[in-house]
Amino acid sequence: MLYSTLADLVVLVHLGFVVFVVFGGVAALRWPRIAWVHLPAAAWGALIEFTGWTCPLTPLENALREAGGQTAYAGGFVEHYVIPVLYPEALTRGAQIALGCVVLLLNAVVYWRLARRRGPRRYPA
């Protein structure tokens, strides 16, 4: 029971991280200092998608599920939880790259707007 609960907690943290990667730039429009945390998180999320790597939280969740007597799943978090919601078919390499591009494009637009809003810094001579 404890391991299953911990595995579910890892899923919630993982989901929160994915949401932060995709939409954290919007929070940076309101709180610009979040960018210092969001930019590395977004880079990591895009890197995972572009390279096809498995996020370290996925093996952790699977290990907790197995320790709790449940069956681990194949593939990564995105393939197991996100893709079934977004797409009716299995994740393809092209879809994975497209997800990475969406993360980069969305955040590029948000940070471009943030940079324009702040404007150039003028310092007294």
C-alpha cells in the first residue's frame, strides 16, 4: 500500500513537472524570477522529447509499483499517461519531436513577450 501511494505521488509530481515545462513560461510573465527555474526545466523537457530518453521519474515510479506488488509499464511517462489522453494511437518518434517543438515554440513566444515588455535596460552613465 505504501509503495503504491508513493508511486501515485511520483505520478503527480511528474505531471506537475510536465505542466510546468509546458506552461511555466506563462507564470514567468507574472513572476519573472520563475524563469530561472522554468528555463532549465523546459530545456530538460525538450531534451527528453528530442532524444527519446526516459525521464528518471519513470523508472522510480515503476520500481515503487513493483515493490508494491503492481505491474510496471513499458515506455515513459508521456507514452503511458499523456499520449493516451492527447492521441488515440501510440506515441511515434515524430509525435515525440513535435511535442518537443511545441514546448520550445510556446516558451519562445512567452519569453519573447517577456523580453519585449521589460524592454532594454537603461543605466545612467
